[in-house]
Amino acid sequence: MNFSKLLLYIPGILIFLVGSSQTRTWLKTRKPGSSDPGTVVRCTHIVKKDKKGRVQYDYYDILAEYADAAGHLRREVFKSPSEYAEGQQVRIYHASGAEKSYITEKEDEYVLHPLVMMIGGALLILLALEENSGHEVPAMACLAAILAGSGVSLLFHYIKLKKRNLKSLEAEVIRTYSRQISKETKILRGNKYTAYPIVRYTLDGRECIRRCNINSSQQNAFKEGEHMVLYVDENTGNVYEKNASILHAVFGILLLAAGILAGLSILSVVL
């Protein structure tokens, strides 16, 4: 098998690995008793520098209170890169195995469901295998399934967000969190960073702080004092960064239609 044929497997392998990792996280967070709602009692900023003044550690110690399965109030300290306001409502995910417990206020916002990603990656690998073997019909069947499945997932994502009837929530950028993703080398010039906006907003009369998922490679992309729009589900109190986008519905319909046409083309070949 030549090198060009081996390259066909790479997209499927990468998508399968990402999808399987997301699926494991998705399944763990939905196990009964895997998490509890909690309240931030105290938030302490911890910064440690070396003798030359370079930052070694920069994180927050979060003291949170929650009720366990037996109804007993418990307090636990969590290390987090994100800041939280006192009294802010969070969700505490409990450790399993060698993992550590952590807190978050964010809900998973998967455009493509993790299971769809994982299955799609597996189908891409199978597509490459059938294509390299010269089996056109099975390869077309894999392609049709990938297109239709992606379209259905996008439409489901759009409908799910639409049903939530999210309301706009005004937020203010209070600073930027920068995470270094690479260091300067002989090949790459300059250190590379990813910047995330940290915003403050008021929900149910309480001040809340959130490090958003949206990001930029530009350090000055998010300026202090700028306003952003978040979205709140008034039934659950969950805050999201994105609302239903008509583009997701359009692309979903187009992908689903392409998958159906690919399926019909298979029937024309078989029959």
C-alpha cells in the first residue's frame, strides 16, 4: 500500500480519537451521582513566582459547599484556572479512579454529538479501507451514512437549542485569560498563546464570573469593558455562550440531503 493511501486513514483516526474522548466524558458526567450542585463560599487567587519574577503557578482555590447523596452539607477546596464569585452556583463533578474532582458552571455545548463524532470517525476509517480495496458500493454507503448522520446531528442540535427558548444575558469582559500553547523554536517564531475572555454578569441577583470557551490567538482580541451576549435557560438557570443558529439548520439539511442522494445513487448502481 502506498503512502497516499495511508493518508486516507488519518482524518478518520483523528476524528474517532476526539469523539471517543468526548464520549467518555459525556457518559461519565451523566452517571447518577457523578455530580452535585454547589455554591462558591470563597475564591482565592494564588500566584507563585520564581526568584526571577516569572509566574510558575496562577490559579484559584475555590471553596465550595454542596449536599452529598445522604443530604449532609460538605465543603471542599478545588483548584481551578477560572475565577468564581462568592455565592455563585456551580456544578461539582466527583472524581473516579485516578481523576480529580472539579467544578464548572459550563454545560457541554457539542455542535456534533460525541457519539456521532466517534461513529463518524469509525465510518471514515472504514470508508478509507473500502476505497483502498476498490469496493465502491460499500465506500459510497459509508459516505452516505457520514453525511446523513452529520446532518441529523446538526438539526438535532438546532432543535434542542431552539426548544430551550434561551434569553439574552448581558455580560462584561473584565479581563483576558491567556494560555500558552507553544514555545518559540528554530522552526516556529515567537511564543503562541490562546486568549479567553473572562466576563462578569448578574443572574438571579447574584454576581457571576465565567471564563468563556470562545477564544482567539490575538492577545488583545477581548478588551476590558467590552460587552458580550450570553444566553440563559430560565427553566434550569444554565448559561450558554451560543444560541440556536440558523446556519446549523441549513448545513444540517444540506448534509442530510446529500446523504440521501448518495444513498439513492447506491440503489441505482445495485439495481
